[in-house]
Amino acid sequence: MARTYHVARATGTAAAHVTPDGWMPLHFLLRNQPNTEALITRVLEAHPAAAAHATSEGWMPLHYLLRNQPRATESMVALVL
């Protein structure tokens, strides 16, 4: 949970950081569970373009949300579309 908290606190340039593998804070957040709509919204408010960013393997944040968040709500999915 501590990692999720730190990712959700990412703002400004930190929220736009891209790893060599193409991961952004939003990818890391959605890879871990559980998450809330508020956490996802916070990261997207800091860097909205992250929702459309694919990793080097072609995975979008939506893929991680659907794969790792079995209780994802429709509103959570709508955030990352």
C-alpha cells in the first residue's frame, strides 16, 4: 500500500515520468491492487495524457486496470479510456 500512496502523490513532472520500459506512475498504480477512483483521478489530474500512454510492450493503463483490478467499476474504466 505504501507504493500506491507514493505513486498517487505524484504531481507535475513526477506524474509524467516515463521509465525506460515505457511505464508511467499510472501504470504502476493500476498494476497494484486495490485502488480507488480517487487514487486514479489524482494521478490523472497531474498528467491526463498518461491514460493514452502505452508501455514498450504495448500495454495501456486500461489493460492493467482490467487485468489487476477485479472489482474495477465502470467509472474507474471511464477514467482511463
